[in-house]
Amino acid sequence: MTRLVIRQHRSSIGEKIAARRTLEALGLRRTGQSVEQTDSQAVRGMLRKVAHLVEVSEDGASPEKSGEPTARGSGTVGQSVRAEKST
């Protein structure tokens, strides 16, 4: 399975208790700390909840903010489907 490197890049001060507990469940305690987690649906769900606080990369690749779209998720597929329906 793929391993994810998760780095906390923003503080949890002022965040809701659910976000703090999610960071704790991921193994993150302080800003700048990195942990490795196995890629799974549960971990992806937790990352979605704290996307504004963490950066995620796969096996040592350059970190990216987990909330930003990537080339794969650019939305072009949905646009082409809409274009096909209109014709």
C-alpha cells in the first residue's frame, strides 16, 4: 500500500475540538511535525476534515496542500460530460 507523509503546517489553536482530535488521531501534536500513515479511506477522510492545517505527500514526494486540486482532479471530465449532454 501507498504511504502518505503528513505534515502539520498550521497550528490547531482556535480550531474546533473535532479538528484537534482528528490531528491527534493522525499522530500530529505540533506545527512542523511529520508522520507517515498508510493510505486508506479512513485516513483520507480525516485529511479532508483538516485539509486547511496539513500538507500531504506520497513517499517523500514534494508536499502539497491537501485541499488544492491536482492535475488529476482539475474537473475537465465533468465539463466534457456537460458539453456532450448539450449537443
